[in-house]
Amino acid sequence: MFSNILSVYVEEYLPKLYQQSYNFIPAKSSDFEHVELKTYTDQSLMTHILNGLYGVTGVIDYLQGIGAINLSEEDYKQLLVAYTLHDVHKLSEIERPEKEEFNISLREYQQKAKELSLDNFAEVDPKLCRAGSIHYNTYRKKGIADFASVDSLLVNLIRLADSFASSTSIDNILNSRKWLIQVVNNPHIAKKLKFEYHKLEDYRGLSTNLIHQVTKEVLSLELGLYPLFYFAEGIVYLRADNLVEVSRQEMIEKIANSFLKGVQEVGRYEGVAGTYKTSYNTFEDYALLFGGPRELLEEAKSFIANKQSTGFASDLIKSRIGKYCDSLEDFCEKFAIDLSWDGDEDKAERWGIAQRAIVVAKSIARFYLDKEEVDHWLVTKLALDEDIYDNLIENMPSRYLSDPRSKEDGLIYGYHLLNTKRTRDGRSLFEIPVAVLQENLIKLLSTILEELDSFEIRLNYVNETLGIKSDIQDYLTENIKFSFNQDSVKVSSSFKEYSKKKTGSHKKICVICNRGISSKISKKDLEIKAGIIEDNIQTFSNRPLPKMKNVSAHVWCPSCYLEFMLRKVKNLGFSPRANSNDSMRVYLFLFPDYYFTPDYLADSHKLLKPFTEMTRLKVRRYGLEDEISLSELWLTEKQGLDDWVQRVKQQFQKEAEKIKKKHEGREQRIVGEYISISDIESNFHVIPYEKSVSDNAELKHKPTRIEMLMKAIYLGALLQNLLGVRVYISQTPYLNLSNHDFKTAMRLDSIHNLLRKVLPEISLGEEGEFLGEIPLTKAEKLFDIFSAIWEITNLLYQRDKEVANVLDILNSNNLAGAYFYKRYESEKGVNASQLLKKACQILLDYFGGVKVNLVKEIAEKSFKLYIPASRQQGKAHRYENLFRTVVEGIIEIRDAEKEELITRITGKIEKRLERLRSGNTGYIPKHELADVKDLVQFILEEVFYKRCKKSYARLNQEINSLADGVYVMTDELVAKYWAEKNQENQGEAE
């Protein structure tokens, strides 16, 4: 009931919070100045509000459903408004008495409600807002005097929502029960109300999320638990009834079965793709986990449809002469075949289809039957003459019948099938179109094979060959925890396997998760499959003895295999035609901050839709006619953050539509740049950022690591803002730390050298190592810097990978913003656009430091002496003229004392000004000799003496950088001068 109202409220008023920058204001932060607050985990004020509203609404809906609370719609709306305002004391503009953080005037609450337009949604009760915001003990003391008219139920609901929103872990939620029971109107129900949970502190990805979801379904169905909070490590439930006793192992078995059924549903059709091995006429063992006979036959459809040329049967039979037949005639006589079909193009094509369909069907039947039973079963089900089977047994050696690669049995069965069967309306199989024949054969074979099929049979087969079910059960037994069943769990140890002597091959320990691997699994099935993990699997490892050649392939456990298989079938792998050695991926792990709720996930579906469909990050324009980029959006629309957010969402949707249109009519995804996310309901998200290229791609198209990281960080910052999550960015496909190990809004697993300046606030550990943590308080700065860098890359370079050039210059030049500004105008021969000026100014503001002030003062002192013309030709020479003249004098006149040096350079400047006066290069205003001397003395003392320490080598290094800065500052002064002149002229004309 109330969840629908909340959805409307969030859709309407969330943009207002963006407009007020609530997404950048920390409610909790690891970067707070107070030392005792350093343990906080980053959470924006906006996320804090959403968490509380979604959390408390889920509880209210549950309590309302069991009659434990009575809340009207108007009261609920008041609750939404009051909770939205409960943390206004954290806003810097709010006035409060010194040292009284929560003592906010009622007028301030009303004013803030008006700014957010909340007074249009519900009646604003400032006393309720204040009662919900102050400390509980203060409220108790003042309750009677100050808050007598305030509804205590609403106050307690605000406190409950705040308690939920501040809960960084499952244990924190459990402590919120003291607030929960205070909102219940029935003491009997309150006594029985209890939080329960399941916990799985592992973060593989899709498989972990699927386990969480099937566990939720099992616990909801079996125990009547109501799911409320999705933490990265588990789910918290609420119950109001006593639990039935349940065996832990029985529960784990149900979860394992549900999980594997879920895997089949997730991977149906996609999971069997690529599993048919044509040359061996077999399917990969794992194919049965994702599909049954119908799906397997569909996978082999292209092989079945492959048109055979005339003579194919004769060629096959000739290869068997001398083995079990003496001649073509002998073969035809033994198996009652008319070889004249082989010379008829139409009949040969149909015969080939029937042959291949049957050999594929036999390959599938071997999963369900003993190999000795397959032929008799097939003859019986196809209602062929028993003599056919008898002739095969009598005249063909058993090894040919049982070998999947042998195709003559299919030739024989196919001939007799075509020769004897008719359609329902009595037509011969030669009278119907070839395509219809193929579909009918696949349908017929699917029907008879499905009589053998069941999920349990397939699961048992896969378990016997790959050990998947056993491994999943062992994994759950070792790792999953239930609040209602605390039975001790014996965790298997890999120590025994570790302690074995090294050999040339890997031990049975997974190289990804370090779990032991069952001895039942064959060596072939142990090896990581390169096509699934899409990485180099034969690389050096310190686990086996080193080899110069034939390096052993890495090994993995069934659980890790399933994880990467799920990623592949959910389109999180590379494009099918990609060269994985030249293509690149960066992985973003999105953790809830601090939890998701079912209603929140439902409401965020629209935002995530482009990512589930596959989208792209557009950080720059690609061509003059291209649409605005995300970096340009930030630079131009930052002041209207609500508009910016909407435009960002639209941009992702547009890119998704472009990709969809580009792939219309294509069976496979082409190489390119993609961002994708699984549609599995998630406790956390895994997003691969892919840039793939084909085998023959030119070097200029191949991605670089720094290009990918720059995009991934920008994408991470966007998602952190849009979804209220914490983002871990990794170059490996699996997580190597716990959700609770990082507390900042973003964290990188490693720092590229070129990024060390653009991420200046990355945290240092105890040993001084870079931790790669980016706190929420620096998020806005990150957007500024990265948007500026991408915009400069867009305007000065041709390719995304050339962002490395921008970073390289930025790392070595504090006035890089000025360098790019001047370079653009010099190369393009036009004035810099407002967008470029803004981007360059951002770099100067953040990285220029004292040098900006230095060049600004030099420019201002020069401007008093000479106002240069602003035309493009010779612009740099005019703008930097006086500065370079002074520096030239310092270098030339080395032996003079300071006063003599100032005097001589002053004379040099005066002569230069005289020459400039006679040329058409600008205007020389009236000035005193002291003004010239002031310029010379300033450059000598501030630049040469203080900055360069009287080092001529250092001065030579600094000249161009400072000159670039003088150029930019002079350009600003010239523009301002002419703007004022034009305004004066307009005033005089009026």
C-alpha cells in the first residue's frame, strides 16, 4: 500500500534533492575531520534519506498487513516529509547556536520544506521534524514541554527509519529492534517480532546473488520470513510467528537444488550456446545444466542444416570398405539402402539433414542411456523396422555404433526414416519443403528424447562428471549462516593439498578462490576453460613447478566455473568475435550503501534498464554533429544538478538504443565498447566495462589500460551518484576484499602512475602505500577534474587513448590548463570556446597552486604597461612579450648586482614599449617608470630568486609554463577591458 506512495514521492522529489546537492553532502563519511568518526562508511545525505524511507516503508507495509500498526495515508505522508528534513542540521547553510548541532529553529524546517516543495506533498509539522532530529535523550527530557502536540508514533517511526539508514551491517539492523517494538500497537505481536537473517560473506558475483535470491525464496516459502534488507553479504528478514524447526543440512540441500534450477532458468538457450563440438559430435558436459534435449538440438541446428552435396553418402561408405563391408554394393545390400539417392541433389540434401539430426539425437541420448541401449531405443521410438536394428548389430562392429564421431549409423537410420515416414496428411517427406522437414525432424527427436529427460537426471549426470551439486552443497555448508540455526560448521581445509610436494601440474586447489577441489572431478574438467573465463589460462604460477614449455592450464572449482559461466550467458563476457588478448575489461563492483530493499530495486529498475540492455559511456563527442557528451553535460549543467541527472539517464538510454539498432538482424554482438549488468535481482552488482576489438584490429583501435581506467572511474562516480552505492574498481574479474574492508564512496584496486595527480586525495596506508580510496567529500572534485580532462582530450586529440597525453602533461606541469588553452588557440587559429575555458580553468584551480597567483600578478602588472591586440595572428608573442623580455634580460645580464640588473632590464622594457607603440600591436597606456620597474622587480624576486633559487637551469625549465599562464591571464584581462569599453560606448550612445 504505502510502497506505491513512496515510489511517487521519490520520483517527484528526488530531483529536488539533487538540485540541493544532497548527493554530495555526506550524512556519514570516512573523511570527517573528527578522529573518532574515521570509522564511518561513506553515505550521502540523499542515500541516507532513501535508505530510511524505503526501509521503514517495508516494515510499515508488513506491520499493517498483520494488524500491528495503524497508520493513515496522511500520517504516512507527514512521516516522509519529516524524515526527509530530519538531518537538515548537516547542511552548512543552516543557522544554529554554537555547539548546539540539533538546535534548529522551526522556521528553518519550514524554509527548507518550501525550498524542496515538500509543502505541496503534505502538511509540514516543524515540531515533528525537530522532534525526529534531536538526540533521543534530549527528546525525552523535552518531550512533555516542547513536543506534547507531536505524534509519538511518527517520532518513533522517524527514529526507526534513521536507525535503519545508519545500519552498515546486518548486526546493526538487529539492534534496531528496540525501535521496532515501540511502533507496534499490539504487545503480543511486539513480543514475537524478530529479525532473522542469512549471511554469505562471499562476493563472487552473479552466482552469489543467485544464491541470495533462491535462499530468500526458500526461507520465505518454508519459514514464512519476510525479506526486508539486502546487504551485500546477506538478507535480513522480519517474522511475527514462531519458527518451525528445520535441519540446517536439509535447508542447504533445498537451497542448492533451487540454485541449480535457477542456473538452468538463467542460462536456458544462452547456456548451451557453443557447447556442441561438431568434429566430435558431442556436447560439453555442462550443457545439461542449462538445457534439455530441445535446447541441445536447437544448439546443433546449424550443423543439422548444413547442406550436403551429392556423393556424400558414397564417400562415407567408401571409407568403411575393408572394415565391415567389401564394396558400396555390399553395404547397400546389408543395410537395404538405395544409393541412387546420393546422386539426386534434393534427395541428398534431405538425406544429409536426417543423418545429422539422428547422430545429434544419439549423442544426446547417451547422456540418459547406456551406450548399448541407444540404438534399440532409437529404432523403437522412431517406429522403424526391427530388422534395421538387427542388421546393424549383426553387420556393423559395436565400436562404430558407440562412437559419436561415426555417422554411417545415422545414414542408415535417416534413409529408412525418409523412406517410410509420412506427414499427417499422407505426404512423403520428399514432398514438403526442406526447412519444414528439418523443423519436423527436430521436433520429433525432441519429443522422444524429452521422455527420457528430467532436471534431476541431468543434474545427477552433471554432478557425476563435474561435481557441481556436491561442490555447491559443500560451499553452502562451509559459508552460509542462518540466524535461526547456529549449528557449528566444519570448514574443509586446503592445507593437506597445499602441503603436498609441488609437481609440474596444479594441485586440486582453485586458483581463483583457493578452495579445495573434489578428487572425483577429472583432470580435464578441472582445467579452466579459456572460452568461458576469456583470459589467458596458461600463465606462470608459483603453485606448480616452473616449466619452460607446455605450461599447465590453471584449475578451478565448480563454483568458480559456474560464476564465469553465468557471466557469459548473461552477456557479461566479451563479444563473441573479440580477440581477448587485445581487448580489455575493467570491473566495477557496486555495493549497497548500506543496503537495498525490494521496493528500491523495483523502483531503480528503470534506471538500470539501459545497463541490462547494454549501453555505452559517452565521455566525449565523436564528430562535430555528435550529441553532447557526459563530460560536457557536467561542465555546462552542474549548477542544475537535477537537470544533469535527468540528462545523464537519457544519455545512457540513447546509447542503449543505438547499440540495439546497430545489432538489428545480427545473431552475435559485434566488437565495441559496452557496459552491461545482469538482470538477476542483486544484493550487489558486477559491471564489466568492455572495449573489445577483433583479431585484425589496427593498433590505433586497441584500448589502453589508462583509457579504460579513466572511463571506469568516471562511470563509477556516475553510478555512485545515481544509485547511492559504493564502487570498487578492479582490473581482475573477482573481488579480492570484503565489502566491509573499504569505507569510501569509491576505491581502486591499484593506481596507475598517470592517475596519481588527478586523484590527489587517495588514502595512504600505514606504510605509505596508496590505498586508492576516494571519499564522498571529493566526489564533486572528481567530476570536475575528469570532465575537464575528457573535454580537453575531445578538443585537442582524435582518440580516447590519447587521454594519456593529457594526463602526462598534467602530471609534469602545474599550469597544464594554461598550456592546453594556448595550444588550442595556436593550433586551431580561433579563440577558445567557453567550454574549453571552463575545463582549463578547472585544472588551473585544482592544480595551479601558487603559480596561478604568480602569473596573474605578472599579467596584471604587464597590462598596466601594454594592452595587446586580441587578434589571433601573433597573439602569443604579444601577450607574453614583456614577461619574456624581462626573463631574457635576467639570462643575458648575469654578472650585475640586483639594483643594476633591475635598472638595465627596466631600460630594456622601455625600449620594447617604444617599439610596440610604433607598431599596430596594441595600446600603450600612460604609465610611470616606477610601473616598469615594479614589473621587473617582481619577476626577478618572485620568479628568479624565490621560485628558481637563482638557478638559470630552473628558470629555463619554468619559462614556457609561466608564459602559458601569463597568456591565459592576459587573455582574460583583454576580454574584460574590451567588454568594459563596449559597455561605456553603449552608455555614451544612449
